[in-house]
Amino acid sequence: METRALVVRSVAYGESDVIATLLTEQEGKIAAIVRGARKGSRRVAGALEPLHTIAATYEDKGSELVTMKEARVIKPRTNLLRHLESMEAAGTMLRWARHVFPPRTPEPAAFATLIETLDALDGSAAGGTSRTPDDGSAAGGTSRTPDDGSAAGGTPAPITPMVELARAGLRLLADIGWGIELERCVQCGARCPEDASAQIDAQKGGIVCRKCGGARVLLRAPARRAAIVALSKPSDATIEPHARALIELVESVMAAHTGYT
């Protein structure tokens, strides 16, 4: 099996091996034993570092661990390694993904979100605003290219790591099936006024109005509008002041579903 993948965790095993957790395009989250990785195996040279897209070839005999046969970097993101804020945002996103991806279940939309966000963070770390994701041609993958307005002659808004992280978190939740309803009560369907704050029940998946008992998490009206914008536009300056609140919202939903802390 060969697939595009992202390495989200590596743990030493025995004297020379490594067990790597991969998020793959074809099979979702898998654990792979990499023989000889700690002794500098040429078969995986440099390919177990996080942040880069790799082409991984492995053998699956039906056990808990697959066996990595070969891995090579097909999309390096070296700019991230030189920009602390971007690198931290990328690391947080991959940590989220390790918790929300179910084992051995393909999540193509979520995988595409990861790839696009890593590319955007790499571009912003280099001083650019490009949002063109890697096209996966080395391993036959597909991707989504958001419309940022540049095709019509516009100039994309500056991308900041916090905004990218907030957007990625909200999209990952939607991709996995834990999207947050931000406009209507999830119990009675009543629409929340645009200028109103809302009480969010992370377990139930969105707003619970006061008539239905409310919820513990309060999302202020400006942050709620920013979340709606974040899910519909590639980049928007109005998101920036609320990025941290949106990240906290994402993590509260993850905690409700997975125990993420």
C-alpha cells in the first residue's frame, strides 16, 4: 500500500526501531513500525519528521501495527521550521488530528484540510499569502483549492497562524462529523439573532437556546459571527480578534467527544 501521509507522532521502540502514528489519505490513522529508523535507515531518511507530506509504503498483515517499507518526503515545508508561531500552530493542529481521526477510517475531507492548512502556514511563514495546497501528484492524491479572491484581481488578506489554526479546527470538526451548529438551536430549531451571543453545548453539537435549557459554553456574538465567516471564507481580517475564542471552542468540542485536554 502506498499513500500520502503526515507523521503526527514517533515513539522509540526497542534498540533501533520506531513506532510512528500516521494520518494517511487512504486509510486514515494507522500505527506503523519502522525497522532500523533510529539507526538512520535509508528507506525512511528524513521522512519521519512532522509537518512534511510523505509518500509512505507499508505492508499490512491485519495486525495492530503495519510495517513501514519505505517513506520519502514529497512536499517539504521548511519555512515552518523557521517561524515559531507557524510551527506551533501546525503542531497544535496535528495534535488535534491525532485525537479526532478514528483508527483505520479514511477521512479525505479532514486530510485535505490538514494539507491545505499546512501549506498556508508554510506560505505565511515565508512571507507569502499563497493557499495553493500540494496537489498530491506524487502519490495520486486530490486536494481542494479555496477561492481567495485573487482570481478576480483581489489581494488576499494577510494570513496569520492563529486565524489559520482557528479555521482548521472548525473545519476539522465539520469534516469528522462533529460540526458546530452556529445559527439555530439544535433542539428546537429556533434561529439565533445575528447580533446575539449563544450558549453552545459541545456534546449536542451547537447552540441550545434558553427555552431548551441553555448550555455551559457562552460564545459572544462577535466570536459567533467570526466562526461563521471562518467556515465560509479562506481569509478574513474580522476573524483575527476572535481566533483564540474559536480555538477554545474547538478544543471544548474535542474534549466532549474524545477527552482531549
